[in-house]
Amino acid sequence: MVSTSALYCGLDLSTQQLKLTVIDDTLKLFAEEAVNFDRDLPEYGTVGGAKLSDLESTAPTLMWVEAVDLLFGRLKKSGFPFQRIAAISGCGQQHGSVFWREGAEIVLGSLKPTKSLRDQLDSAFTVEQSPIWQDSSTKKQCQELERAVGGAEKLAGITGSSAYERFTGNQIMKLAQNKPAVFAQTERVSLVSSFVASLLLGKYALIDVSDGSGMNLLDIIKKDWDDTLLRVCGCGADMRTKLGPVVETNTSLGSLSSYFVDRYGFSKGCRVVAFTGDNPDSLASLNLSIGDIVVSLGTSDTLFFPLKNPVPSTEGHVLCHPTQEDSYMAMIVYKNGSLVREQIRDRYAEGTWEAFNTAVETTDPGCGDRMGFFFMTPEITPRAKGVFKFENGDSVEEFSKPSVNPRALLESQLMSMRSHAKRIGYNEEQANRRIIITGGASQNNAIAALVSQIFGATVVRSSLGSGSAALGGAYRARFTSRRELGHTDSYQESLRTIAATQFIEVTKGDLPMFKQYTTLLPIYEKLEARVCELGHF
Ligand code: ADP
Ligand code: XUL
């Protein structure tokens, strides 16, 4: 039996911060903490947690390592009851990769609690700057991977996605091709998720099927690596050894490393459950009904929903479901999310969300025949880069009424979601449609209102705050460690106590507005096609 005073911890190593959520055995929130990379670890010089150049985007691997000690160190100072944590799980930003040097697992297994992780893992990585999901630099490798299996559709049929620059297989191939000696010294490649789990375990953690679906290497039906793709990606290296096997997401990987037990006072029996991607863990935090879709407004914007029968296409992604072994999740992803909203806020709305919201609320739908595309960094959906503005159908440098920019930005972000969601199977005719909004920007009521206007669906948000990905990790830690002890509830049943109270209605679907946006959608789609040509990269 797990003691009723047991606590469960979820971590989320996202783009801008490392977040922690702790729940008790009744699923109630017990504690939250976060380390913000730019603010708390300024010596690494990141902006928004990353180092961005034109097409490349990376983050210092040792910054992430140091963040783990910083986070637990803060909790220790505040007298946190580490010994009550029965299990830890969590997630990371998807697709990012960590390259462990030959011999690093021995170092991981013999960490001294008196020294920091950073000092001891100083030379554990062959690549100091981990490529992350904002990277768009592997076009060549993407083309090679698609060619190897007979085209984009074939690759999507196997892995759930056509080739995407940020997907880990293409990033690994780039290293194998451009720096073969460095790649040869690499003993193991982790995703950001399995990297954090590896620190906690004191040995290499296995990659889970859900985050593994974001690599362009996993056969999502067989739930195993595809050998043709491994061969092309690794340029002949033994990739099965470099990646290790994949496991179902709710798999207990072992006990917490003695480093954390001795340094912070965790209990020896504390379990580590496989980590996954932040979007899958966000899904795991929600007790969804059929027809629900989730719009996550974080550093990236994503839209996702569970589905039973995958129909992968060259549009969006299909990932293995993190908590239902016979299901999948469909997803579309945007790179220009919160950071672009911040830029437009700073440029056109006095740098405050209040002024931004006033500008949104005092501008008419359609912005008086104006539309904008704000791909400050190369966009994923659609593939284009640059800022493009149109007034009465004509391309303009700046709108004649610049105060419409905040609404024009949100309209194009959300109309794009509506347009692309339909192409990955979102049925907008279905009655009782509900959109769950999560992520940092979901707290903004003007944004929530626009979601209800453009999608015509009731908008709800979680009653437990916007950090849903870390919460999903905590729920999975509880479920999986209790299952190890003989509990037989399904994952869904394990969340039954939150089912009635987990969502707060923000606004009902605005049907007249929905109709108005339905007439604007074909205009948006036509301009988007034009922007894909103008902003080709
Ligand atoms: P991550 O993807 O790194 O987990 P979060 O989901 O925590 O990010 O979201 C962080 C973003 O939330 C910030 O970049 C910020 O722009 C945005 N945000 C926070 N509060 C608001 C608000 N009131 N209105 C709009 N955006 C907000
Ligand atoms: C998902 C993606 C982003 C990252 C952000 O495919 O690229 O949502 O997971 O953390």
C-alpha cells in the first residue's frame, strides 16, 4: 500500500523554464516551483531559454543540468518533505536531443551527493548545445529521409509525420554527416524527456513511445524503431544501441539515483516513471471527452486531440497516445506563439497585456479587411518565414491603422489553427464542441474570447492552472507507481476524482462571430498560400 501521505512529482523541462508540480494522493495540488533559464541562469546567455540564429536553435545542455539542482535546492531550503515523494515523472520540450559521451553512464551511476550535477557532468556530453524544437536547419536531411522510404507520404505512414526539420532523427543525421568523429564518441542519444529521467535514474532512461513519435524514426503502429530510417539517420552507426529500446509511456524505469536520495532527502524507494513530451503530458493531465480538442498557448502554440484510428498525412503529426496504449494523438504545432504575441504587445500595445487586450477588444472582426502573417522565426505551420500584411487584398508594409496589429495577429494564429485542424481530422460540425485552453497565454481572457469566436466552441480552462504538462507527469507518476503496487484502475479511472471539477468554463461558443469567421476563412487560406510562396525558405 502507498501511504496516504504520499506525494507525486511532475517535472517539465520546457523551452523557457524547468517547472515542478507536486500533488498528493487525492490529486490535490501540493506544491509548485520553477526555474526560469534566462532569469535564474543568466550566465548561459539564453533568450527565451534558447540560442537562436537564422535557422539553428539550441540550448546549453549543462544549463538544463544545473537547473535540476537549482530547483531541488530551492525546495530543500524551504523545508520541502522530499521523503514523502513516492514517484517522479514528467516531460520535456519535444524533439530536442542530448548527446552523451562514451563512458557517461558510468559517471551518471556514481555521482557524489556533495558535488553538483553540473560539476560532475561537465564533460559528459559530446555536443554542448543541444538542438531544440525551434531548429529549422535540416532541410537536406529531411529530403534524404523521405527519399529513403519513397516520399513524404510514405514516411508519414510509418512514423506519423512527414520529415520535419526539428524532428530528432534529422538532427541526429545532421551530426552524423557533419561531425562524424563527434557522433562516433556519442554513446547514447536522449530526448530532452529521457535525458531528465536519466539524471534522476543515474543511468540511461528509455525513450517512451509518445515522445519517440517526434523523431521520424519510430514505426508508430509497431511501436519499434524502423530499421531503414535508423540506417539512413545514423549513416551506418548502430542506432539501436545509441537510442536504446522504446517503452510505453507509463512504464516504471526504476528507483531514484542515490545522488538525489543523499543530497536532498528523497526516500530510497522513490520510483522514476518514463518521461514523455510536453504535449503528450499535457494530454495526460486532462480527462477528456470525445470531441474535445486542446489548444495549448505556450512558447509554441499547439492544437491536439486524441484519436483511435491514425490517418497520418503530410499535414501535422500523429503520435502514440501517452496513456492509452491502443490510441493516438493528432497534433499541429506553431513556432511563432507566445514570443510573437509578446513582440506585438511591446511594439503596438505599450508592453502590457491590458493594452494588448484593449486593442483586441476595440478592433472589429476581420480588422477592417486586414490580415497579417507574423512568422518572425521560420514557421512550421505553414512552412514560411517573414512578416506579411495585407489590406483590402493588397500587400502593405504596415497597416494604415497600426493599432489593429494585436487582433490581426491573434486572428491569423487562430484561423490558421482552425484551417489546419480540419485537415488533420477535427470535425467542426460536431455538436457540443469544447476547446480546452492551456499554457501561459490561456490565462488571457481576450485570447480565450477570440478562440470561442473563431472556433464557435465553448472554451474551458483547467481549474488547476496553466502548467498542465508538469501536472500530467505527476498524475502519471501516481498512476504508474500505484499500478506497480497492484492497483488495477485504468488511467482514466485514476483521474475520476478530478473529472467534475477540472475545467472552468471561460466562455460559450460565439455562433454569430463563428459564422463571420467562416466567411473569412477562405480569404485567410488564399493569403496563406500566397505567403508560402513569398516566404519560402
Ligand atoms: P512553455 O511553452 O515554455 O511551457 P508557458 O506555457 O509557461 O511556456 O507559457 C509562457 C508564455 O505565456 C510566456 O512567453 C508569455 O508570453 C505567456 N503569457 C503569460 N501570461 C500571459 C497573458 N496574460 N497573456 C498572454 N500571454 C501570456
Ligand atoms: C511539438 C513542438 C513544441 C515543443 C515545445 O512538436 O515542437 O510544441 O514540444 O515545447
